[in-house]
Amino acid sequence: MDGIHARFRLDWPGFTLDIDLDLPAAGVTVLFGHSGSGKTTLLRCMAGLERPLRGHFSFNGEIWQDGRRWVPTHKRPLGYVFQEASLFEHLSVMGNLRYGLKRVKDVQRISLGHAVELLGIGHLLDRRPARLSGGERQRVAIARALAVNPRLLLMDEPLSALDQKRKREILPYLERLHDELEIPIIYVSHSPDEVLRLGDYLVAMEGGRVVARGPLAETLTRLDGPMRIGEDPCVILDATVGIIDARWHLARIDFPGGNLWFRDPGLPVGRRVRVRVLARDVSLSARPPQESSIQNILTGAVECIGEDEHPGLAIVRVRVGPNRLLARLTRRAVTALNLEPGMEIWVQVKSVALTD
Amino acid sequence: MHFVEGDFQAIWLTARLAGIVTLVLLVLGTPAAWWLARTGSRWKGLIGAVVALPLVLPPSVLGFYLLLAMGPNGPMGKLTRHLGISPLPFTFEGLVVASIFYSLPFMVQPLQNAFEAIGDRPLEVAATLRASKLDSFFTVAVPIAFPGFLTASILTFAHTVGEFGVVLMIGGNIPALTRVASVQIYDHVEAMEYSQAHHLSAVMLGFSFLVLFALYALRPDPRRRG
């Protein structure tokens, strides 16, 4: 009975939440949607902060809500990070961290020290919340949620109250949570950047309903659905830094199915990175391209050809090893190259970016 | 300054009365204020109005009804007889009970405001940090609302000290038993002892000023937080 099962129906004046979801109990699941889509309400239902009349929620076989059965929030083994840090102003940072810790009975999986180290707040412990910056407050709030040793971490747009600079300051810490903790995280966001950077599994919401869901990489390469994260179609690749070429200031990142060179981001060899490849930066060639300025050339096979927003354009999905890339071509090019599913093809990737 | 024996008795009696009433109202008023601050019940308006009634009611009216209630045929009178204790009118205990009604809004309203100002969020945070409702009340709501408790206690104490009309109706004017400071001043004036009335009045004036000064000085200044 692994996994998370959530079924909620909530009727408010002017808003109805109606969802039935199975989610993996691992990695980061992003609830993505515009404001008013119900993603925060869904998260609050999961935490027991809202009590829908009809609902069912189970986590790895443990039932937290079903019919009349109701486990109150304080008895659910979860951590919750609110949109605003919501620190207890009457306690010091340490007092905030210890508040939940003191009330937890089960075995510590994450020590307080580890949480403090993970969020880099060791130098702030004696301070009052009023003396912290916005970014620091949110890091303390995240550490506080981790200190209760949650088996499920719920995060409600933890970055949305912060400016761009503070976001950049916190995102690496969130990536560390993603990489170093084994706790499943459900993360509410309306930001395409955060989805691409942190997500493993995507749930797209609209008007209180789920409109698309699936593993992020797969959802992004689905050509039929309404799913589009951000402005342009893109894919993400989870890769590692393979080689640094100091002479040309380039780095090679390796992923199953190939490798790509791009300008050296200053990361050490072996570091896991996630890169985004925009469909408009990918072109296809029926023959091995020669003497091209585009030096990232992969081989793959056409999987399918889908429509783009403009009638003159098409999106072609290409399989490269176990990964998929999207290429945006003109319709004319598709015909000129005689592209059809199964065809072997050379893929030229003009640029790649780290997701941030 | 010149005080007579009765003055000291009156001051001590007043302080004892106000202290006891403040403590009792802290215990009774806190849950009432909490309920009023957080309930969505349709009874909220009605209960709120009843609690606020002593603010506008002439003390003699309140005292009159309390006297009837405490009398042999009133509900409280029947209760005291049933319990085998002496009737409340013209006793110190009677003054305590009457003052609890009289000063109720001065405890409940500041507390209610303080509780309302907390909002839902800190309590939700506490719940996600494994605190039960009772736990979070004592560890989150009370500390955050602490200035409200201070304000409410000071106002209740001071208001009880200033009580006059209700005391006369319920307690009469029995030396060392129900003759509080305000009544003592009244007696001095009646007896044309103006200088003694002056002295006791000056004490009351000084006390009232100090209380209000403390209240304003202690109130946390939002511009000086942290």
C-alpha cells in the first residue's frame, strides 16, 4: 500500500474542489496551477487544516481521513511550510525549531543538527524572528518543519513571498532537500521555474480539478495534453557534470543516451544537475550534420509529430536513449525531411540551460 | 496626610476585592473571550452583547437586579440557601460576586481583541508542529496575547477599585466588611470631613493615574519591535 491516495470534495461558495489522485510517496510532487486553481486548498486538505465533508486520504497505507475517521493535524506525521514563514514571534529561532521537536515521540530520522546544517541557519539560532530577513525566515520555517521528523513534507509556495534574489538564495537548499532527504515532498507552486527545477511528478490543476498529471519528464513531452509549463515547450534532463574543459570554458554533462557541452557553470565534476532544453533550440537533420556551428549532435529516433500553437509550426518528439527531446520545426521542414515515426535522425542542440 | 483607621481598612478591603475579582475573572473571562474570538456560532452576537451590558448599564440598575437575584427569592439566594451558606447581600462575598458581573467586560473585551489579533495561522502552525488545541492555546495563544492579558487585568482591577453604585446596592456600608474606599470617601463627605475626603481621594487619583500610566507605558510599541 505504498503511495498517497487523496480524494476530496469540498464545496465553497464559488469554488469546488473535486479531486481523486494517486501520488508517488517519493520525490517532489508539484501541484501546479494559477491562483484559485485549488492547489493550496488541496494541500490544506492533505494536512487536515481543512476538513472536507467527503474525502479520503491515505499515506503509505495509513488512513488519515476516511468517512468519519479523522486524524487531526497534530497527529499526522507531516511537516508543513506555509507561504509566509509564520514563525512564532515570541520565541527565538531555536525556540521555534524546538517547539515541534519537543512534541515528537517517534525515532528521529532527521536530527535537529542536520536540519540546521541543511538550511544553513546555524548562525541564526539565538535571534528573534523579527531580526531575520525574508529568506532567513523561510529557511528557519523549513528547518522547523523538518525538525518534527515528518514522513511527508507539504510546502505551500514557500518562495512566493520572496523577491528574486531571496528565491535564488533558497532554491539550492530546496534542491538539497530533494537530493538528500528520502521524505516525499508535495510542493505547491505557480512558478514554471520551480516546477522545472524541483519537480519529479507533476499535478496540474485548474478550477479545483486536476487537468494533467504524471512524471514531470513524461508530462512535458506529451504532445496531446494541454500541459505547457512556461512560455515555450521544453524538456528537462537529469544529468551529471562529466568533464570540465578549462581551455574553452565548457562543461560536458552526461545523461543516459548522450552528452551535451555547454558553458562551464562552475560546478564540480560528478555534481548532479538538471538542465532544460527548449524545443526551439533543437533542430533535426536527416544526415550527419557537418561543419555546423552547433556542436551538440545526438542521434535519436522520431517518436511522433504534434501540432504547435501556430499552424506553420510542429513539435517533433525524438527519443534519445531513454530520454526524449522536443524540437520545434516548421511544417515545411517536417515535410522536406520526410519525418515520420521510427525514423533515425540527428539532433542538433543549440543551447542548454541549468534550471534556475 | 492624615488618615483615620477606617481609611486603611477601606483601602485594604478595596485592594482585596479588586485582586480577588481580577483573579476570578482571569479564570472565567479567558475561556469566554477565547470562545467569542474564535467561534462562528450564531450566538456570538447575543453573548457578546450580554458581556458588554455592564459597560452601559447604570451601576444602580445592575446592583438592583443583583440584589434581587441574591435575595431570598432570587435564583442566587435560593442557591445559597440550598448550599447552606449565608445570603450574599451585605457580605464581602456578595461584593465579589457583584463585581465579577460589573467588571466582566473589562476582562473579556481586551482579551477577545488580543485573541482575534492572533488569527488562525499561528495555531495552524502549532498543529502542524504536533501541538494539540489545548497545548497550542497555552504555548502559542497565551504568550502572543500576553499584552492583552496585562491590559485586561489592569483594567479589571482598576475598574473594580472604582466601583461605587453596585457596592452601595449590594453591600451597603459596613466598616471593614463592605465599606470600600469609594464608599469611605462618600461617608467623609457626608460627615463634612472634607480634609479626610481629600486625602483618600488623592490616593485614589494617584492610583488611577499610575495604573493608566503603566498601561500606556507597558503597551508594546509596534515601532520598537524586536
